[in-house]
Amino acid sequence: MKTKQFFILLTLVAFFAGCASVPPKELINARSAYRIASEGPAGQLAPAELHKANEALILAEESFRNDPDSYKTKDLAYAAQRKSELAGALGAMAGDKSSKEKADAAFQKKQTEIVKQGKQDLRDSEKRTAEAMAALAALAAVKKEKRGLVVTLSGSVLFRSAKSTLLSSAKVKLDQVADALLAVRARNLIVEGHTDSRGSESYNQGLSQRRADSVRDYLVQRGYPADRIQARGKGEGSPIADNASAEGRANNRRVEIVIES
């Protein structure tokens, strides 16, 4: 930034230009150095040093006006140049320091905001998870096991006997399950199909796989990430009740959705 004193100085130089001889290169360099310094950050960040440079340049100009060819003028001009360069350097250093301090402050503020937002996101996630688990518990049997949270859906609710095509009423139920699952951060799911012991083992294995596939495909269709969900047919090999009774067989005909921890 040009100072008022510099404008006054230039006016004086212009006034005496007609009667003065060609200024020495030292004075020309001093004028240039002061102009550069005054247009930089020194005016605001190193005003005392810039003022000293201005006073030194005025002395050199006065010496040039009084005795253009003297060595004193060159010495004073050289001193003025160095003071201007010093003022410019100090202004630049102060500017860099100020910029760094501002950048550090901005970084710290951003980090604080990130941490604060992260804590809020965690609280929100935990709340959504709790609400989703409560919603699942209202829709089906939910049990915590070592392999994860297990949501058990009755096979009779989902499929007709010996079929793997979802019933219309099953889709309504699975829509609600999907909404609960999608309300929280995506986790890996395993959809397991289970049957009772009636029929051959190979037939039950195939039926359980097809039913697991049907449920998996429907959840994917509802928006659950396909790479996060697997379907496994377990056949009749993992009963949870006695197949000797109708009630026990009904309990064994089921689909379990395992939400991995």
C-alpha cells in the first residue's frame, strides 16, 4: 500500500526533476525498493520499519537535490534501499505468520466441528439402531446370539406349503423388516432358510435354499446392499423344536435373518 509520505516524496522528486541531474542508480534502486515495500504487507504489518525506510529515502532525495553527484547521496540511497528491503521482508514474514496462524485456527475449528459432528452422528446412529431393533422385535422373534442378532420369521407367514414364492402378506411383513434394517448403518446379513424333517434331506435342502434366495432377493429389491447380504439353505439340519409334533414342525419351518455384529 502506498503511503501518504511516499506520494509527497514523489511530488518533491517531480518538482525538482527539471533542475536536477540524472539520479544515480543507487537512488533509483532505493525508490524502487520503497515502492515495492509500501505496496506490500509492510504498511499494515511492519509500519515502523516502513516509516524508517521512508525517512531514509527522504534524506537521500534531499541529498540528491542539494548535491546530485556526491557520494553521500549514493550512501544514503543505499541505506534507504536496505531499510525498504528490510521493511518488505518483515512485512512478508509477518504476513506468512498471520496466514499460518489463521490456517491453524481454521484447522483447529474444523477439527473441533468434525469431532462434534462425529459424536452427534454416533448418538444419532445409536438412536436409530435402538429404534430399528425395537421395530424388528415388534415384527418377529429377535434373539441375541454369538453369531449376531437373529430375526426369526415363521415359514408359514412367508410361503405356502412346499413353495418358495413369497405370499402377498409376506411382502408386507418383509417391507417392515427392510425399513427397520435400512434405518441403520448397513451390516452384513445372512438369510437362512430352514425346513422340518418331512421329505427327503436333499429336497428340504433345495427348498430351504430357494426360500432363503426369495427373501434375500426381496430385501435387495427394497434397497438393501446386495454385497451385504447372503442366502443360505440349512435344510432340516438345524431344528429348534421336536419334529414329532405339528407345532414343532411349524416352528422348524422358518427363515432367520442373522444381523452380524
